[in-house]
Amino acid sequence: MKLYNVQTDYKVKKKAKQIKSEMSSETKLTITRLFIAFILLIVGSSSFVPEPFNIVLLVGAYLVIGARIVWQAVKNIFHGEIFDENFLMSIATIGAIILKQYPEAIAVMLFYELGNVFEDIAVNKSKRSISALLEVKPAYATLISGHQNKVVEPSLVKIGETILVKPGEKIPLDGTVVLGSSAVDTSALTGESMPQSIKVGDTALSGSINQTGTLQIKVTKLYNDSTVAKILDLVENASNKKADTEKFITKFAKIYTPIVVFLAVALAIVPSLMTSDWNTWIYRALIFLVISCPCALVISVPLSFFGGIGAASKQGILVKGSNYLEALNDVDTVAFDKTGTLTKGQFSVVQVNSVNISEQKLLQIAASVEKNSTHPIAKSILQAYKGELLTVTKADEKAGRGLIAQVDGQVVVVGNAKALKQNKIPFTETDAVGTVVYVAVDNQFWGDIVIADVPKNDAQKAIQLLNNRGIHKNVMLTGDNQTVGQAMARKLKMSAVYT
């Protein structure tokens, strides 16, 4: 079982590593060819190299950098795609070679291939921005088969079979809990900032992380239909749709290229038939082809978009295609995810309400009871209290409610409202926004502790900058409940919130 975990984890990590460091071998080869062709061009154009050696060097430079494009044009012709940029550039640069304008022919190919390199690098930068999503993918599933457990790939588990998920593991498939209870982190899937408690009969989503208890889950969906598989498919196979400007350039090239070729042929034949001076007019037709090559237009437009995509990904912004980048010109509304974008995604104590005791005393007794708990809420309370903890002699955790413990001979209840109601302890229920932990000692209500996510330091500044740029509709999208979402939206002065 351990060996399988190592192998499958390695596959996921290897894929993530490939994306993070991805510069394709084709790109590396193109950079090498660019460097070699540039050196040959410089040396071949030098006055220190006599003929015919300089011609050999220049033709060599052209073959190094242009052979791929010429070969692609030839292959496209056999596939019925004649009039494209490869064909036009090929005949134009070959015409320049015939005219002995070697540097011009090489320069056209150099700039074109350089544009392809920049394009590839920009796209790979955008890919690296989504590499972290691969970590959501579960590497294995522990299948309960009879009296033994088998570790298998999630794709091999069938509907109706039962899987075991231990604390700290990812839930590999969608299903229904049939045994156990736990807190699960679903923030990567739903945006819900607080861990969700699930018990027997509740739905467990694949890709979420089991945090506290061991679960047995009856599978209700095959892996390919599971929540995490659909998310990964959307991200990994998102098509880079072209912007309207790029579509225009593609259409323009298909119309422009045959027109230029036809005019060049006409320029070579018609005047030659009238004057019988074939050499002069063929020479002029080749010049016409060279100067008609729209390499700057063909390169600049897509390169501008890919450069924009790369620059955005460097700032942590993933743009799935050039059409989305172009659409930013008309943006009047910006929607923000809450957890991890507008907020820190980390829970902390934001309010302590004590009754007839000090706030530090309330935190001390709550932290003492929670010190051995692995729940994120317990960690938040422990982080808030830095002093000495009390001795706890007995602690009993009630799933979905909280803890009952013996502290210095006193019975302490630390939990939610259900815990106090179950123990028939009178208390004042707060309407504070966040997760509320109530504390009672010997059936006496001592107060409550409010835990919530907090805004990032620059979140409000970002909203203000958008307002200054004319974008006044800023909305927040969150998986949290309506009360929590609206409270955060008011704090950040946002237009609206959708849960």
C-alpha cells in the first residue's frame, strides 16, 4: 500500500513539476536555431568574409531558421491549406534569396520565429499559474473489500462500493457518509471558508480534505463524473479562444495571401508578354512578394495578446484566452471570490465576549480544553491565547457540538449552541458574524468567542482603485452563508454579494 502511494503521488507531483518548469523541447530548439542563425547572419554579412563563403553562411542561416516554416508550408499544401502565412513567408523569402537579398530573407524568418518563442513562453507562464490545482487531484482511494482494504486508483472504484478516508487525506470520489463524522475542508471546491461538519447521511465531495475523523463513504459517482474530475477538466482543457482581432488577422491572411500571389503572378506574366522582358518583370514580381509579406501584422497582434496573458499570469491572474483579455476593455463589473482573494483564508479570534470574568480568563479555559483538538477552530483559539494553560484531566469530544472536559475539578463545556442546549445551560445567543464558540463552567455561562476569516490588508484599497478607474460595480462571490458574506461585503464597501 505504501509503495502505491509513493508511485501515484509521484505521478501527480511530476505533472505539477512539468507545468511549473515547462518550456517545451520545441521552444528550446527554436531558441537554439535563433541563436545559430543570428550568428551566421552577423558573420555572413561581415566584410571580412569573402565570397562565396559569405553566401554559404547566409544560406546556411536561412536554412537553420527557415527550413521548418518552408516544410510546414509544403505539408499544408498537401493538406489543402495553401494560402496561409507559412506559404506567403516561404515564397517571399525564397524570392528574396533569388534576388540575393539574403539578410532580408533571414530577418523575416528570425522575427517570425522569435514571435513564436515569446508566444510559447507567455502561454507557459499562464499554465504555471494553474499548476497548484493539480494538488486537488486525489492520488488513490482506499477501497473496503470484505475484511481488508485495497489501495486503488480512484478511476477503478465503482458506484455502490465503500471507501475509507482517514484524517488528512483527500476524499477521492463523491459519495454519502455511511460511518463516522468529521470536519472537511471544502474551500478549494465551494469557496466555503469554514470547515464543514459531515456525518452519516451527508454528501462528501471529492477533492475536499478530511481533517478530523475517519470516514467510510459509499460512492455515488464514478471518478470521471466526480466534482474534482470536472474541475480539473475545465482547467486543464480550457480552450484558448481567439479574440475578434486575432480572428480578423486569420481571415485577413486567408484573403490577403492569394490576392498577393495572384498579383505577383500577374506582374510577372502580363508585362512580360507585352515587353518580352521576362527577367525584369519576374525580378519585380519577386520584389513585390517580399515587400508584401505582412509579417509585422501577423506577428504583432497575437504576440500582443500572449504578452498580455503572460504579464497577467505573472501577477497571479489566469486569463483563459485572448478573447477574455480583449473583453476587459468593456468591463464595468468585477466579481471577486471571497476566501483567499479578498480575505486571508485563515481563521482567527475576532471577538471575545466574557460574562463576569476577564477576556483572558475566558480564552485561557477555552484554549486549555481545545489544546489536544485538531479542529481549525481549536487552533485559532490556541493562537489567540499565549499564556499558561490549565491542566485538563478528562476531555470528551461530542461530534458536531464541541467538548466537555474536567479542568481543576470543574466541568467545562466548550462548543456551539447545541452543546449548551443539550446540557440545559442557560446562555445568551449572540448574533455576531462568524463561528461562535460558547463556554460554560459548572453550568454557568462564561461567554463566547467569535472566530472568522479577516480581509486582506490591501483588499479595500484594491476596491477603491477599481472605483477610481470607473468600475463601480464590485461584487463578491462566496460559498459562505448569506450573513457572513454580507458582513464582509459591508466591511469592504462592495456593491453586492452572492452566496
